[in-house]
Amino acid sequence: MALNSVNTNIGAQVALQSLNRTNDALSATQKRISTGYRVADAKDDGAAFAVAQSVRADIAGLTSANEQIGGVQGILDTTLSGLTKVSEAMSSLRGVLVKLADGTLSDTQRTQYESQYTSLQTQVTNYIADATYNGRTLLSTSAASGGGDIATVRNESGTTYTLAAVDGASLTIANAPTTAAAAASALASGGDFSTKMAAVNTALNTFGNNNSYLAGQVSYNKEKMSSLEAGLGALVDADLAKESAKLQALQIKQQLGTQSLSIANQAPQSLLSLFR
């Protein structure tokens, strides 16, 4: 191959190839800086991008799970508030029942205490009926009234956690006893009041445990998301300080490459002197 040729300029070809490589590197660096990602799409690193997408899907799943748990926690909070009021009313009812169990009461006194009992009984019934959140309740087993067990997702895999509903009728006390013996029977072990009070306490314990479980699950999901996001960042985020320094170096290299190509393109001009 002729060393002095206007058809083939080896110096210009080398300079052009070097400049093209610099421009490609500069484009990649500018992409990292503009997006903030070392791996912005599959073209940057197919394997890393596929892993990143899987991690992003897990994070989206955990976010949705916490949102759904939040709705269920609203139902639980409402249920616990209603049961707490029921428990307070039951405590007052016990005091009235003790008085009704006294055989020395006059008819007038008994009537007054029975009226007080009925008022508290109505409160208990209303607290149970009103313990609803967004049309759902855990104090009814009737699907028609928004009751029944509630299964909520707890993680990104869609695994569910079930909250068992309680039949409100099992918490509602009977009408006021009309005799001292009947009142004493209601208070006795196995009596109506004792049975219903035990059922209320059991429900409070159960739903309280459910609430603690879901609160712990939400906290765990948040911590897991933080860990996933940290890992995702390490996988795909760009080191902007490093990229900034690299950008400046490549810009200088681009300028030098352009000058080098210009000089190489002018080299054949020297051949004209041979023909003067």
C-alpha cells in the first residue's frame, strides 16, 4: 500500500476511529448523568436490567400489600374501638346485675334498675352494629351485612393472612332479668352475662393480636423495601461524581480527537508540493 496516497489516509482513519470511540463513550456517560442510572435499560446491561426489573416488581408488590393491610387495619381499629366500648358497657351492666340480684329491692327500684340495664343493653347492641369500616365488619359472620372472615395479602407474593369474624349475637346480652334469682344466674359461672363477657374479652384479645401482627408485617415490609431499594441502587445507580470526572475527560479527549482528525485530513495537502 502506498504511503503517500490521497485515496487512503491511514492517519485520518485512525483518528476517526478514535474519535468515534470517544463519542460513543461520551454518549454513554451523558446518558448515565441525565438518567442517574448506570443501567437505564437492557441495552446498557441486559442481565443487570432483568434483575433490576424483578426487584422493582417485588417493591411494587410490597407497596401494594402495605396499602391493602392499611385498609384492614382500619377495620381492626374500628372493631377494637367498638369492642372496648362494649367492654365498658358490660362493666356497668355487671354493677346493675349485682343490684338486680338483691332480693330486698322494691318493685320501683327493680324497675329503675331494669330500665338502666335495658339502656346499657341497647348501647352494647349499637356498638356492635356500628363497628363497620367501608361497609365491612368483623363483628358479624353474615356476608350480606358486610361481615365474614377477611383474608388480606401480607407480602409481595400475595400470601394471605385471615382475620376470623365474630358473630355479634354471641356478644349481645339477654334482656334484663325480672327476678333476683335470674340476675344471680346470669352472673354465675356459665350464666348469660359471664358467658358474653368472656366472649367479649376473647374477641378483644384475638383482634388485638391480629392488629399487632399486621402492624409488625407492615413494619417488616417497609424494612424489606428499604433493603431491596438499597440493593437496586447498588446494581443500577450511576456514580455521578465518577461520571462527572469522566465526562470532563471525554470532552477534552473529543476536542483533541477532532483536532487530530483535522490534522490528519490535511496531510495529503503536502503532496501538492511534489507537482509544483
